[in-house]
Amino acid sequence: MRAYYKTIITYQVLHEDPIPDDTCLGDIVEMCDSGPCVGNLKKWETKTVDGETMAKLLTEARSDPSFFDIDCNGRDLSDIEAMRATEPEDECPLCHNGTVEHCSREDGEWAICRGECGAAVPLEDDDD
Ligand SMILES: [Zn+2]
């Protein structure tokens, strides 16, 4: 299982003149390192997040889940490809402890691990 982390940093900036609120973080650090401001790292908080949460956080940060090679549900893109490459009754390529079943559902054809991991992957690209 992959791990993902979210870190929130609180950086206090002391200055005499107002700083425009669209100043980028790199410029703020520069102003504190060699400019008219003093910076002080106040808080550093790291949490682990699951893949689904990371997919949402990436979208919220104006990036994309594919930045970490996951889909919008947090599923690893290489895991999805491995499951899609299976034939029915193949060994599960993810947990190697069970067989893969292909089945028809209302929302299309799925490859589902009937073993340890229980991974379920649509066999065709969904449009999300
Ligand atoms: Zn499995």
C-alpha cells in the first residue's frame, strides 16, 4: 500500500510594509532570507492521507491526481493497468493471493480480486 502525506506549515513573516496577498511563497522566502522581512517557522504538521483523499487534495491544489499516478478515486494507475491486463481466473497481480474474476455489472465490466486484496477495477476507462 502506498503512503501519501500532507504537511501544513505555518510560517510567520514580520515586516514593515504590507505584502500583497498574491505574493508567491518563493518570493516571501526570498524577502525573509535577504530582504526586508524576518521569517519564523512556527508550526510543521504532517498527516498521512489515503489515496482517495490525496486525489481530492491534488485537485483542490489545482494539480491533478495523475501527478502521483493515481486516478480520481485514489487508485494506483499501474495497479489499474495490471488488473486490466488479467484474464479471468488469473492470479491477482496486486496481492498474488487469489484469482481475478471478470464480471458484468450495471456500470460495465469489472476485474475483481476474489482473494486477499479484493481490488475492483473497471475494465474500461470511466469518464471521470
Ligand atoms: Zn488481490
